[in-house]
Amino acid sequence: MKLLSIQFCNFRQFYGKTPRLILASGERNTTIFHGNNGSGKTSITNGFTWVLYEKFSAAFAAEDQLVNKRAIAETPLREPVECFVEIHFEHGTIRYRARRTCRAYATESGVETGNSLLNLQYAREDGRWFLPQELADDIIGRILPESLHRYFFFDGERIEKLMRDDKRSELADATKALLGINAIGGGVRHLNEVRKSIENHLKGIGNPQTKKFIKQKQEREAKVEQLEKRNQQIEDELKQYASQKHDLNRHLLELQGAENLQLQRSTLEEKHQDTVQRIQQTRAGLADVIATKGYTILLGEMTQQFRGWLSQRQETGELRRGIQRSFVEQLLKQERCICGAELHPGSPGFENVQQWTEKAAIADIEETAIRLSSQVDDIDAQAQEFCQTTQAQQQSLIELSRELSSLGEGLESVKQQLRSFPDQDIQELQQQLDHLELRSSELNQELGANQQQRVNLQREITQLGKDVDQQQMNERKQLLAQRRIAAVQEAMERLQQIQANFEQRFRESLEERIQALFRQISFTPYIPILNENYELSLIERTAGRDQVVAASTGENQILSLSFIGGIIDGVRSWSQRQVLVAPNSSTYPVVMDSPFGSLDEMYRRQVAKSIPQLANQLVVLVTKTQWRGEVETEMGDRIGREYVLRYNSPKPDCDEDAIERFGVRYPLVCRSPNEYEYTEIVPVEPEF
């Protein structure tokens, strides 16, 4: 999971809609949020977990009061106030957009808050957005399991509680889910259900009720027509926006000072579009190879069985090359041997020649077997070629995705320069382009969702048509069912063995990584041990004996961080080598709220130095006192994005505060221009 951005709307301290907050990645992988206590740092951390899991940290008070108070106060009674948090993230080569929304209503007796709703969409490289066919919670849980989320989004001042005895047992299931090992276990459970289903429903499928089938079919056909009309409207609107963008780009080229930047953008956009097309062609090629050659990798066991059968019969002499049966039958028919002797039925000579008909039949079988052997060799060669081709295409997709990401960053850099260009006309033109691109993106999201809904409806229409036509169905082969049950049972046993092997090898590797990270950060001689249940404990090895150590608060913090770093590093390395376990995508973020408050100076320095190297992405929320000193020194070179939480206090005598970054003073606390308290998020402009 690579976090791209987060945006808030009327969520807790954040009144209205904040700008989309871009999160750092790459070499400068750290994003810093500066804010005083009470300004919204904990709200940002919990914004991530609320969207993805509808969960909050222990420090998050009043979980039922998510909607901004000012927004509620300014809205008439019983009119809804929308609150949402939206996250854009990538996993593998797919981009996701997750938005969780809730609404509050002011009434005469107080404020009523409705249930939250999660919407998840995914996009391909061409910018089209689709609704996934799976449940959103299942997709997110497969990327980063809910049971592990508190190890990646956490309150640093309470991190030591992650290692409590009553919580450690959760690590086993969570880690297996993250690795994909639980997917194997899920396969076993699913196969077991299939086996039960075959056994229980062997004699029939049941009698479906078809009273409402025709009515339901007509209703879905009407919905399809509505979606098609709306999609046509969207397509027309997108064409208009494309024409307007073309005119604006041409105008930018005509303005003095911006022509070079505009030429850069045009070049980058052409390369971006070309890369998108190459990705689509590679995906199509991969799908074609899987569709036409994928079956060959499933025939390996059968081809080996055939070779064993052929070799065994050749060794025993059952298969020998000889004369053909038709030739022997011709001699018997003519009643004359090849030596010229007469062959009369019943004579010894006739009987001797007739015995060769059986031997000649075996020769025919041998020739057929030899021809099959050649075909089997061809199947094995195709299987090997299939593996090489798919691996090459998967690697090509990864490289093209990286190239696409780099081009996107270049485009964004050019746009940012145009947004801040001294010429006001150029700034306004870029703002218009930004608006058109944003609106086009929203329409593409709606179009993708509509198209996916249309596919689902069409599938239901087809099935309902079959249900109407298909009223009788009941005659099944008990023998086939028994063979299926035996095959399912064998598959279950093999999957269980695979799961055990993968789990043992990864746990041993993970323990080594945790120990190395703990040694790097901690100055104590203690050793972290990870048992078969993925439970962590600290031991002290003296006089050849291991004794469990009661870890201090600081040691538990370091142990927790070592575990998180070990998981990220271990899954990254493991997934690159074990494509059976999980997809080759092992980027994971760490979001830390006030991580340095209870650590002494030495541990603060070591943690600040180590964490940006361990995590693929790091988001840190700190107060001014937590930031300055050794933390700022160690993390300064890794910062890619930086924001300040500006708290507006309605108190007339509030003590104002500020932080200085790159020679610019950014207020942390200031007097509110109205009677409400709220927080604004201000980006820090880096010094180049």
C-alpha cells in the first residue's frame, strides 16, 4: 500500500473541505505534520483508520462526534451536514480511491449522526474508475489486514501497549493475512465447504421459485437503459472538457514566459499517454497468454504419469516394434506365408502365423504411445515458455507503472510551476485547467461505476433469463460426484502442507529481522524471540540459559517498532521470491502520532534515524517540542512533504504560537476571525 493523498471535509477540527494533502514517497519518503496539542494531529491519524477500517485509537475522544461543530451550527435544523475523509492509494499496479462518509443532523434536542458509508473505486492507467466486484472491506483487508492496522497507524505515546500479553496472540492471524498465507487457509476452508456441498446436494439442485423472475428481469433492463443514457451524457461532457483543455493549452503556448513550461507539459503528456497504451497492450498480451497457454502448467503431473507408464512397459518388453497387424491378416486371408508355404486353417503353420496378430496389435499401441510422447514433450515446453513469458510481462508491467508514476510526478511539477507563475493570466489559465481535469476525473469515476453496474445488471439479466427457461434439472452422476469429493480432499491436504511450509520459513526469517532491528535501536543486550504463534517476548541470555525479561515502556516501544520494521522488510523480501504467497507488492506506510514523547534523547535519535529507512512511507505528527533537536536533525534529509496545523482559537486572550521553517514563520495557534474554533492545514513551501 502506497498512500498518495488524504482529504478531509467537516471532519472534527477541519471545517469545510481541506485541500488534497499529497503524501511523500520515494527517497524523501517522510511527511511531517506540525501541530500543537488539540490542533488535530490525532484526528489526522484516525482519519486514515476511520476510512479504511472504521476504527479509532484509544486517544480519540468522542467517537460519535465526527462532524465539525461549526458546520452543524451554520446549517438549518434537520438539514444534513456531510462529513467525509478520502484517501487515494496504490497497491501493486492498481490505484484506489476510498471515501467514508457520514451525515449529521441538528435537531431541537441535539445532534443526530447517521451510520458511515465506505465507497471504494479503482482506476486503471487510462484514468477510468470502476467499482470492484468484491466487498470493499475484503479488498482493504487483503492489502493491509484490519487486525494489523494499529501497527501501521498508531499513537506513539501509547505504542508500548501494542506488546501487551492480551494483544500479542492477534499477531499470528494478522501476519499470516498480510503475507497471503491466510489465503491458502481460506482456500482449504472453501474446498471443505465445496466438499460438503457436493455430499449434501448430490441428488439434486433444488426447486427455485421463478414467480418474480420475469418482473426482476424487466426491472434490471430498465436500469440498464437509464445507465446507458447517463453514460452518453458523460461522454458528451468529457468531449467538451477535452476541447476546452485543448484551447487553454494552446493559449498558454501563446503567452510569453510560459511557452517552455507548456512544451514540457505537452511532451510529458504524450509520453504519459504512450506509457498508458503500452501498459494496456501488455495487460492484453498477458491475458491472451493465460487464456491460450495457461492450462499447460496444470498438466505437469499427468505428463509425468504418462512417461512413467511408457517407460515401465518398455522395460518389461510389453511394447516392441514389429510387423503391423493388417499385414498378418492379409497373409492369413491369402493362405500363403511370406516364405511361400501354404497356410490352411487348422494347420500348425496357420496357428503360428495367427498368433502374430496379437503381437502386431501391441506394436500399433507402441507407435501411438511414441507419437503421444512427442506431444507430451511439446506440452512441457509450452508450460516452461508460459512461465517465462508471464514473468517477463509482469516485470514489464511493474517497470511501466514506475515509469508512469515518474511521468505523473513530472507533470505535477510543471503544473505547480504554472500555478505559482508571476503572470496572473498564466496562473488563471492553469487554475481553469486544474478545474477541468478535476471535473473530468469525477466524471470518469462516475462513468466507471456506471459501466461496472451495467455489467453486473447484464449478468443478472442473463441469469434470470436462464432461470425462466430452466425449470427442470435433476439427474446427476454419483460416480462423478465421488471423484470430485476425492479430488477436493487431496487438494485440501496439499494446500495445508504448503501453508505450513511457507509459515515456518517466513517466521524464522521474520525473527532474524526483528532481532537485527532491535539491536540497531536498543542499547540493551536483550534478544526478541518470536514463537510459533507469532508472540514476541524479550529474553536475556546468561550462562547459556534464556530468561524472560519484563520489558520497560521504552523497550516495548522499541520492540513494537522493530516488529513493524521487520514485517515491512520481511514481506518486501519474501514477496519478491514467493509469488505463490502474495502479489509482488510490499510497500507499506507507517503513520505515527507523537512517537517521541516518552523516549529519552538516545532512543529519540535512534528511532528518528531508523524509521525513515525501515518504512516505505512515513507520516509523522509532532509538536514543536517533539520536533526540534535530534529528531529534526536525523529526519530533515528524508522529508518530502510538510504541513502545519494552524489552530484558530475563539479565545480573545489566547496565547499565539508559531514555528519557523525555511526562514518562514508559520502560525500554530492564532486568534479565530469568528466565534468558532477550527484548524486549517497549511503546506510548507520547501527551500530549493
